[in-house]
Amino acid sequence: MNHPPAVCEKARQIEQLLLRVEAGEPFESARAALGLRVEEEDLPRLQTRYEAGGRRWEALIDGRYGHPRKAHSALREWLYERKRADDSLTAPELARKVREKFGVELSAGHINYLLRKVELTHPPGRPFRAKERETSAGAAAEVNESDSSLANAGIFFP
């Protein structure tokens, strides 16, 4: 598969970072020398991918082209469980709770997107207000009461 040159270069730089750290160079100095924005906690995952890919730089291409992965699987599962437990939670409330628990900034729209994928959102449209339900029920009762007067209404019209 053809990848953009910048993506290939980043994978080669990550390979160099792994090789330097493997040789004993401190992580921070190797990362600074290569100009990478990689966290130290990502190092074992990258090393595993590198080993599984036959120690080739091609195994380090992530396919996201530099876009960060914010909503990881643990965050999504926590989000789904919270929504299943309390259906009245709104997306802005969930976004605030995600920020507090995980330190990740997700928009309400993205949270709704994630919930929609597992069918945990409410049906589309604006819900009825309680006042409208009462008046529509009252109007239906009035029509039923006045059915006797309307029964002969068609007689006057040809």
C-alpha cells in the first residue's frame, strides 16, 4: 500500500527511537534528537508491533496519519456502561465526566456518534412537552363527549 512520505518517515523515525532505546540511550534524549511526540508509556506497544512485524519499519505505520486516538476501547466501554446505567445522562454531562476521569476532551457530538453506533441514543426529533400531552389528551376527550352533537352534522350539508 502506498502511504504518504510523511507517514513513512515517521515510522522510520519511530524505528530509530526503538533501536536507540534498545541500545541503552535514554528515552527523553532519543525522542528529543528525533523530534518525535511519542510518550514513554507507548513504547512497549510500539516495541511489540515492531517485533510482530519482523522488526521492519512498515509495521510501525499506524494508518491514522497523525490523528490521535482519543476514544480508546476502555473509555468507550466505560461510556457505554454509564449510559446503560443511567439513560437520562446527556452528551455534555458525559463529556464532562470523561474529562474528569480520563483527562480526554471529547465533544458532545462525538459522544453522541459513539453512543449511536451501539444504539444507546434517544430517537431523533424533539420530545413532546408534558403540557402538550395533557392538552392533546383533553382535546381528544372533548371530541369524544361531543360526538352525539356531531353525529347529525352531515345531514345539513349535501
